[in-house]
Amino acid sequence: MRIHVVTAFTDRPFAGNPAGVCLLPAGPWPQDAWMQRVAAEMNHSETAFALPLPASDEADWAIRWFAPLVETNLCGHATLATAHVLRTEHGVLGAVRFASRQSGVLVTHADASGSITLDFPAAPGTEVPVPDGLVDVLGTEPEATYRTGALGDLLTVLPDEATVRAVTPDLAAMAELTRRERLRGVIITAPPAGAHAADGAVGAVGAVEEPSGYGENGQGRPPYDFVSRFFSPAEGIREDPATGSAHTALAPYWSARLGRERLTGFQVSARTGVIHTALHGDRVHLTGNAVTVLDGTLHV
């Protein structure tokens, strides 16, 4: 059985978010314990397992995602990585429907240029008081915090990009906090350097590192509209490099704040990632690229 490592939400290797992808043969699912062990062995933030479905079903493939320690309910970058493998290994272009256990049918659309768009449910946030201990965990005072419903994250708004980049969280304490609050993880976000988010205008980047391969849009703006980082230490993910699912919450928040439906997010992890978002009612379209960095064979 083949397994692939694909780095998602980037146009170059060794950036973006790496995911394992395993396309299974038709039939029943393997044992959960086996998939969990494969994910732990891969040790990426997620490994996706996709199972082909009969032609009469409402979807083309069933999909499940495993972090190193647990099975997860939704993963954007591993879904994008799976669509990338279907395109590059099997020539599948256009729409592919993935049936998930917790998030319904998710549709990806791969085009010949290399970009892939995910159609995911939006996860608008509900403002809540700052949880006890979060200031100590992050080392900074949030402007606001939002719970993201079924997504299970805490969307935490910080004042500026420099603050987001400088955060060095206490990951052990964060794991305790997320377990106590029954959260998957913590998203931190802010406007980009030089932004004036109150009136929806975004200013010049200045000396801030920009995403590779994404230049100015010709209007004096940086190539991204907001920045973010994501942490889920209780699931074995210290910091996720480029998190598609988190952008199902980031897109509604920033679209409301900036007054625009189409935005570009820049995840300022060490590897970085670029995610284009488009809000469509209760759905979010997430678009990015992917690069295969490894093909292998599972001998178990």
C-alpha cells in the first residue's frame, strides 16, 4: 500500500503543512488502531485515509483524519493533500466528494493549473470571556476571544502581526486549558503589519516577511489580509504550520471585520502557509496549492 507526504497551502517543498495521504483499497475500513499507529509513525499534524465508495453513493470517497494522538473531526490541509494525490497519481480533475463522519460531505475542486479549492462548512465564532489562564498561556492580553462551535477552537484576536509572531505559548498549560474548556486548539490572529482593520484598509507590508510566490496586488496592499497561528498540543500538535480548518472560523471573522468576502490569510508559522478564502453563506471556500515531497510503501 502506497503512502504519500504532501505539503499543502504552499507552492514549494518544505513549506506549508505536510500531511500523510493513504488511499485505501475498496472494502471495509482498516482497524482504527492501525490507522492511529500509521499516523503516529508519520508524525505529521494529520494523516488522511481515503476509501473509495461505490458509484451509487452520495460521495466518491470516504475520508478520515488522524493526528498523532487522536482521530480528528475535520482537517483542511490533509483533505487538500488527498485531492492533490488524486490529481497527480490518478489524473482526477474537477470535483471530488469526500464523505466525512462529523462534517458531512466535503467537496474539493482541482484545476489543471495546480490550485485546489475546498468547500467546507463555515464556523462563525461566538464571543466569550477570555478563559482563565489564557493570558498566562500566551504571554499577552487578547483583544477578544470566540468559541467556534462544532469546530471546537478558541479564536483569539491579538492587536497586531508582531504580537502574533512573538507569541511563545506555554504548551503544557495550553493543553490543560484546552482539555478543561473542551477545545480542539487555539487560533491566534491579527491584522497584518501596516493594516487599519477598522476601516477595512490594509497598508504596506514594510519589512515584514511575505509569503513566497505571492507578490503585491498592485494596490499598495500586502498580499494577505490577516495573519494567524494555530496550536493543538492536547492532540499532539505543538504548532500546526498551515491550518485549513481554522480558516473556516477565520474567514467569517475577518470578512465581517473587513467587509469583503474574498480574503487571503497568511499563517506565520516557521514553515508559513497561504490560504485564500471566500465566504459563501454558511460555506467557506479555501484555495491553495500543494507539492508532493515523498512517495513510499507501507510494509505493514
